[in-house]
Amino acid sequence: MEKINFRVISLDSHPDKFSNFLVVNQDEYFNFQKFSAVDGVTLNREILIEKKIITPDLNYATGALGCAMSHLSLWHECVQSGEVLNICEDDAVFRHDLAFQMKDIFRQNPNFDIIYWGYNRDVNTAFEIPSLGECMAVFKQEAISNYDQLSSFRSSSNPFLLLRCLRIFGILCYSLSPNGAQKLIDSCLPLKPIVARDNWSNGLQFEQSFIFHNVGIDILMGVFFNKLLNAYLPFPPLAISLNTLGEPSTTQTPY
């Protein structure tokens, strides 16, 4: 099988992160190339405002802004290359069969804009089940609380469904088409404050209201603009985050 290329977002100031990523995800079917993450402390917000990349009132934290610029750079690269780009962050852990599943899913779904192979498990994820409609799920994150359980996830071959994605949080691992990348660029820029509300039944005969604020690029992608995209996710996910095991990610958005 031909190798699948992945761009791995990782800060140069934390070289151990990328090294650990390679150890955890060693696989003969992947070719991992490090993408030097943008360090938010090096960014000049006035220049970004002048270039209409952000608005003056954008309230992204320093780390969130660096994270956004990293992903934006890769979106532009995807558009320029005209090819699907596979992107992940350096705390992602892949299931052992991810490469084979990706090949199969790409073949069956050639017109996708974005596929989220992994997403945060500590917040709600919404998707559409054919013939049943919209569904929301929240994982019990403590189910994976040690490295033995993480190893069990990596070696598992449990069945999953590829479903239309309605809302996710976290962009630890995804595949992006050039068309999807252009849609994201056109929709997201300039980065600006946005607020949205959504109501869902909590299963106990009353609705719960969710209010979402644009505090990171993953919120823009997975909450505000997902419905503009031909977006999918595997449920359960085929990648999870080491972030659940303690030390915070150096590339994910801090909330």
C-alpha cells in the first residue's frame, strides 16, 4: 500500500513532542513530516489586522492565535497543491488500522471537504445518523486514563460508522480537500468574535441551551462553519488525544 503523508503540527521549542509522536504512531504506512507550529508570542497582531487576517476585537489567547495561524498556513498549502492534505497535532494517537480505513473511506467518499479522524472527547459531539436524524454524544473521558488503556485503543479494531459531522471540538487529526480548504479560508477570514446558541434536549424532558464563542480556530471549523462543509467523522473516532492523559497540548487551543 502506498504511504499516506501527514503534516504534524509541532512547536520547535518542544522537540520531545514530535519525537514522542513518532514513537507512539510508528507505522510503515505513514510518512510523517513535521510542520513547525507558529508560536503565538512571535506574532504581531497589528500586522495581522492590517492584512485583514484578524479583526481588532478578536480575543484569541496567544496560544490560540498561534494555533490558528498554523492551521491557516496548511489550508493555503492544501489549496495551492490541489491535493488532499492530512493534518494532525503532535498529541494525536492513531488507531493501528487508520491508514487502511483512510484509503477505503477516501475511495468511497471522493467529494468530501473535511474528515475529522479524531476530536475532543470531553465535550459534546453532534452528527447525523441516516434515517434517524441528529444525535449528540459525550464520552466519559476517564475511560482512557492510563497508558495501558491508550495502548488498547491503538490496537483495537472495533467497528465504526462514518457520519455527517454537525459539530465537533478539537482538530487533532483531519483530512482536508482543496475545495474544503478554500471554503474554510473564505468563511473564517478575517478571524473575528462570533457567538452562537444551540438548543438540545438533554434526554430528561427539557432542553439545554449551549452558547458558543469563537475562542479558537477549531470552534470556527467545527461549530460555526461545519454546516457549510461536506464534513464527516468516524464514530467512534480513529484517533484520540494524549492530552487526556495529563500534560496539556502545546498546539491545541487553550480554553
